[in-house]
Amino acid sequence: ENSLSAARWHADLLDKMTLHVTGVRERVIEEHTARLLHELLRFRHFRRYYFEIDYDWNKIDYLVGVHARVMPLVAADLARFREFLARLAAD
């Protein structure tokens, strides 16, 4: 199923990227990576609609830490997926 909800397509796309489809493709990102990205996505949506309120700076510090942890995971997941695509191209 490749359809994405118009209301939450960012979150749906992250979820779809964790799916391994046997005989079609490997997962693009791991579940753990997706969970961390969802955490950042929740803040993005909050920030987009509530930009005039005081921030919880402890939460901001936490999210900076999430970002620092997730970026190497995203890079590794995408490198693994590129290798999968290279193997397909070689076949």
C-alpha cells in the first residue's frame, strides 16, 4: 500500500519507509530511526502552528539531542539502501 493520507503524509511516508517488501525492496530506514524522526516531526508540526508561545527549553535541548542521535542513523540507513539499489542495478 503506497497511499499516503493527505492530513499526515509526512508521518505516513516515514512509516512506509520502514516496510520491507519481500521480493520488491528492502526497508529504507530502520524502525528506531523512524521513531526518532517522528519525535522531530511532532515538534515541527507543533512549531508550525504555535509559533507565539513560550518554549520549554528543556524539551528543545532534548530535541537537539534526538537530532544528534538520528542523523548518523539516517546516513547509515540511506547508505544501506543505496547498496541495495546498487545490487539491483548490477543484476
